[in-house]
Amino acid sequence: METSNIIFLFLAAIMVGAVGFILFSTNILRILFAFALVTIALAGIYVLLHAELVAVIQLMIYAGGIVVIMVFGIMLTKEISEKGITTGTHQIFPAILIFLIVMFGGGWMIYRSSLTWHEEAMPTNVVETTGKLFLTDHLLAFELVAFLLLVVLVGASFVAHKSKEAKK
Amino acid sequence: MQITGTYILALILLPVIGGLVAYRFEKDVSLKVNAFFVLVTLIGSFGLIGMVHSESFVASRHWLDDYTLQINVDRIAALLITLVYFIALLVFIFSIHYMKGEKGIKRYGLKLSFFTSSMVGLLISDSFILLFIFWEMVGFSSYLLISYWYYEKEKAKSAKEAFMINRVADAFLLIGIIMLMVQGNHSLSALNEPLGFWAGLFLVFGAFGKSAQLPFSGWLPKAMAGPTPVSALIHAATMVTAGVYLLIRLSPVLPESLKFVIAIVGAGTAFYAAFSALAQYDIKSVLAYSTISQLGYMMVGIGVGATTSAAFHLWTHAFFKAGLFMSAGSVIMYMHHVFRHQYDPQDMRNMGGLRRFLPVTFVVHTICSLALAGIPFFSGFMSKGGILSGSIQWANNYGEIGFLWAYLVPFLAFSTAFLTPIYIARQLFLVYANKTNLPIWITGFRQSYWVKAPLAILAVLSVWFFFGLNPLNANGWYLSEYAFASFASIPISFKITVIGEVVATLLVIAGVSLAYLIYGRGVILSVGQRRNFFAEFAFRGWFLTNVYAAIAITYQSFCRVLAKIDERFIDHSIDLLGVSMVMFSRSIGWIDRYLVDGIVRFSAKFAATMGTILGRLQSRGIQSQILYLLILFISIIAWILFL
Amino acid sequence: MNLNAFLYLSIFLFASGLTIVLVKKNAVLVLVGIELMLNAANLNLVAFSKFDPKISGQMFAIFVIVLAAGEIAIGLAILINVYKNYMTANVSEIDHLKH
């Protein structure tokens, strides 16, 4: 067995376990750490797919940013008590049904489609290529995302700030 | 016509009205008031004889659809009404003294009046329904009278027994009446063709019941439980003559076979009762059995076709039997006065030598006994002679066609004629002649004229002169042509008449002689004396009441067996049916509850569940909405993929 | 190492994210579910673009990640505001547009 296969199976096992933990646990903070683990493992899988830049961005934004923001959100919206920060579940059985349908329906479709890679020569320097593409092929999208991020920044701070009435 | 109807109604109701009016008077005079009303009625009934002299009075009243109540007062009825009221008047007069000091004397008067009126109603009724109603009223009022001392258990029981035996016979009569009415005959006068055998037999049995013929004889001795004047009335003119009267009425339409039955039963009853009377010790029981015996004679008279003689015997018997009973009553009165409840005042063994204390009673008793025994120059000889010679003639007629069994009837009749003087002479000797060990001497007892007068009248009326000029002519009754001209009597040859009368006279003389030999020479009977079997057999009236009891007990046990069968098998099977029905119902109920209801409930629950599920579509939860959205989305994809 | 393995992993992540969105009551965890689904999509994009000289899939993945970051920022801002009004972060209890 190739080394990459072993690494893939290892990372996939970590992800499946973490996702299972997310599904079955009630402790919110642990769920968030499991989510961080999932994102990190996913970054590893990106590396296996020769997408180093995506993996790095994944690590930075998800594991470094989003999880931290979520922890903040939890801390701001939950009364911390001795019991710990927990949450409940509901409509489990329909959800399980949906899970199974999506899982096996999708798996069945993947199995039937029998997709394979059309192996071609990859660019040697992915970061360079990515930069060039941002500024050539995907320039409009790049600019829109930049603008969107600005709007998000402003909007988020506007939404989250305390109103004058609330101050009173 | 209308006036006559009202008149007859008044005649029937007057005694009862008198009984009610008497309630307003003092105890001492109430019976006198009663007697006065009966006297008025008696005078009225003489008027009635005049009214129906030329033609009989018939009145009918529409009752229900197809039913008309009809009364028919002809000469016979009018004469008998007069007889009944005459005897009733004497009985009332006698009762004035006899019942003095008794409790409930007004009740007694009303009962007696009611009884008399019922009997008169029976005499005039022509419709069978009316006849039956009065027949029952007579039976019921006799029950009331017999149970006059209702607080004495033994007497109440006797009354009940007498009443029950009457009921059985009345059931026969009712059956006969129903059979006749089904055939379309509604009244006695409408009968003009011979009766059917069975309908006639039932009617005859009903008459046997009232007239105490075998096998219903047992009730008459029981009826002695009532006061003695009541016995006089019951035995002399009313009630027991009702059956004879009915048969006299029916005699033109009775078939020969039934007449034969009547003759045999009458002769048998006459002999049976005379034989039983021989061993009685109760002064009234002897007379009761003698009544049964004389009624048997009347039946023989009807059966052999000597209907006029039967009616004649009814007529004469009424007087001398009333005289006998009243004599016995005055004897009892005396003994009661003497004994003061110490000894039985009715037991002849306790009596003796009474002729010195009760001379009038002795004379009357003797005269009436002679009439009963059938000594020439007394009434009984004439009427009985007709019946006896009639029976010989009848038996001869049957003998000519080779039916020798018919000679049984005259044989029994003559045997009875031999026995009758024996038992009545025995009574006379025991009561008036012989001595007794008991102290019956008393001074200062005077018989009231209220007692003596009726006795004297009845004694006089037992002599031949009042019935026919020739004391030896059995068919010389004054009234036979007047009242019974329409009845076809058996033609009796002169020779047979003479033979019958001579033989009867010889038998009577022989009987009296025999009685004198046995009882007339100072025999003293004591109460504790043992009786041999024949005496016991006769004393108990041939165990007839025991036979009734045995029949009743047999029937009762039969009913018990039936009840057991009913309980064990029929009830059980019905129970089983019921249980199976319950089980079936339970299973049906189960099916209903769990299958039918189940389907209904399931549909309801299904609808409710569907409603709940579909109602969640409107749920407020965002995640639920997402869920439904997903389900829809997946459905769409599945549709696209697979269909 | 073929394409299907990555796709199977991706569908698993997607289905799990979807389930988490349906099941968990807390709004933050709902966001986690959404992130998992986005990650599943990213994994698909990256996997498909493994032998792509123009690496379009990777480019899109980067855009998605950036948008996811923006989305999570806005979402949490809204959540905090909602919490101020409702005093709860429970999604099923937040059922009025105006409080």
C-alpha cells in the first residue's frame, strides 16, 4: 500500500471520528474542538491532493479564525454554569433518515458514475499559478470577494454593536 | 211484562236488602227483621205463582255481542221459589232462637239471605252464563255459611274442603256449558234435541257435584261444620237440589245412555250414603248422609224416567229433611245448654232419654223420620214409592231386551229403602229412648215458641194430606199435573206400582224391627268403644275424603315430578341456551369492539396522526422547515432519477 | 488513491453537516453544520481539480473559504443580536421576526 493511501485512510478516520463526535456529543466546546480537528484533517487531505495553498488557507481561516469566532459566539450567547456548555438535539429520527438517504443515495451515485481523473501535467508552482490566475482569469471574482469582505466587516460590526437604546 | 221483570228482580233482591237493613237494628231483633223481609218475599212469590199460571215469563237482556242473558220463570220455577222462601223463612225463624248470643249474628243473617237469593237466581236463570253465575254464587255463599265459625280451624278447613270439591264439579259444569255454547245453544229452554253424550256427561257431572252424588259426595258431611239451621237450608231446599233441578230441566233432552249413568250413580250413591249413615255418631252426620241418600233417589228417579216422582221427592224431602235438621238443631241446643262445652253436644252416644225433656221435638222428629223412612200415610212413602216402582219398570224394560245389569238399580234402591229406616230408627232410639251415663238432667229449660213453631209446621207438612188425597197413590201429587204436564214420565203398570209399594213397606217394617232389636233395648254406647272394620268403613263414609286426599297427594307428587323434570331438563336446556346466547353475544361484542371499532378507531387515529404530521408543516421551528424542505427536495431528486 | 475515495468522504461530510443542521438546537452548532457542508463542497472542488492545469477547483475552493469566513462573521453578529433580544441561542425558540 502506498504511503499516501495510509495517510488518507488515517486522516479520513480522524474526520469520521470527529464528525461522529460532533453528531453525538452535547458539549458545545468539545464539539467546536472536534470541528477544528475536522478542518485540520481536511487541510491534510488537501495537501494529499497537491493543493498546498488551499490547505494553508484552510488552516488559517478555519482552524485559526472561524473556530475562534465560534467560540466567541458561544461564550457570548451562553450562560456558563457548572454543568458546562451543553445543547440538546431534536427530530433525530427524520434526521437519521435524511442522513442515510443522502449518504447512500450520494454514495450510490458516486459508485455508479465511476469518475476518474484525466491525468495531465500539473503546474509545478501552485502558489504562483494561483496568484496569476487571481489577477487574470478570476479578477472580477477576486475583486468582488474583496469588496464583499469589506461589506461583511462593516456589516458585522454594525449588526453586532450595541445600539443606543440597548446602552440605556 | 216489564212489571213482572221488576217484580222478579225485587223478589230476588228483597232478602239481601233485608239482610242489609238488619244491620241497622239491634242484635236481638236483626234476625226478626230478616225473617220479616223473607216473609214479605214469600207472600210475593205466591203472587208470582199466580202471574206465571197461564204462561211462563221469559225476559232477555242483550249483554254482549252474541250473548243474551235470559230468565225463564215457569210454573216449576215459581213453585220451587216459593218452596225455597218457605224453608228459608222457617230457617230464619228457627235461627232467631238458635243463634241467640252468637257473635256476628247480622253477618249470619246477611249470608243466609244472600244464599237464598242466589238459589232463587239459579232457579229462574235460563241462559247458561246466568245459570253458571248463580251456580257459583250458591257455591260461594254456601262456603261463607259453612265457614261461619271461621275462627275454629277444623270448621274453616271443612268449609274449604267442601268448597274445593264443589269447584272441581263446577269445572265439569263449565266445560259442559262451553261445549253447548260452542254448538250454539245459549239457554236451557232453547235445547230441543238430545244432547251430545260428552257435553251432557259434563253437565251431569256438574249436577252430581252440587247434589253430592258419587264421586263428589264427600263435601256434604263436611258442610255440617256450619250452624244447624244452615244445614237445614242447604240440605232441604237449596244448593243440593240445584243439581237435581238442573237435571229435571235437562231431562227431556238427556240421551238414554246418560240417563242410565244417572240411574246407576244415583242408586249407588243412595246405597253408599245409607250404608254410611248406619255407623255415624254425630246426629247431624246421620242426616247429612241421609240427604245424600235421598238425593240419590232423586237421581234414580230422573235416570229411570220418573221425573215427576223425582221432583215430588225433592218437594217432600224439603219439608221432612228441614224438620229433621231443625229437630236435631233443637236437640243440640239442649245438649249444648246441658254440657256447657264439657262433652260433644252433637254426639248421639252422649244422648238418651231426651223425649222427657223435649217432647215437641221428639214428636216432630219421629213424624219426619217416618216420612223419611217411607211409612204409608206420610209424604216420603208417596214420592219414594213412585221412584221405586219406576225403577222396577225401567229395569223390566231393559230386562226385556236382555240387559240384566239394569236390575242393579232397583236392587240398590230397595236395599236403601231397607237401610233408611234402620239408621233413622237408630237415631231416634239413641237420642230419645235409651239411657246415657252422662248427666243430662236439667231443670228450667223451656223451648222457645220460635223453635216450636217451625218444627210444628214442618211436622204437619210431612203428612200425606198436603201432597195427595190418596196416601197410597204415588202419582197422586196435586202439582204433578200442574207443573210437570210437559214431562214425559215412564208409564208404570199398576201391578208394578203395587208390588213396589208393598215390598217397600215390608222392607221398612223389617228395617224398623231390626233397628229395634239392635238399638231399641237400652243399648248404651260409649265414646271410647272400638269399632269393627265395617263400622269404621261406614263411619268414614267409605274413606271417600281419604280418596280425595290420596288423589290430591298423588297429583301433587306428580306435579313435583314434573317440576323436577322442568327444573332438571327444561330449565337446564334453557339455561344452556341462555349461556350460549351470552357467549355468542360476548364474541359478537368482542368482534365489534376490536374489529369494527378497531377499524373505526384506527381510521380516526390514522387521521389524527396524519393531521399531526401534516400539521408540523406549519411548525414554527426553522429546522423542521428545513427538514420538510429536504424531504421535498429528496423526493424531487428521486422523482427525476427514478421516474 | 482514486477519485471515488475523496468523493465518498465528501458525501459523508455533507450528509453529516446536513444532519447537524437538522438536529442541533444551538445556533452556533447549526453554523458548524453549514461549515461542514461547505468543507464537503471544497473537498469535492479540490479533488476534481487534482490534475487540472488551470486549477479552477482550487480557486473556487479559496473563494468558498473566504465567503464562509464572511458568512460566519455575519452569522455570529446576527446571532449575538438575536441573543440580546431573545436571551437564547436556541434555534427552535427563535420563531418571531419581531420581538
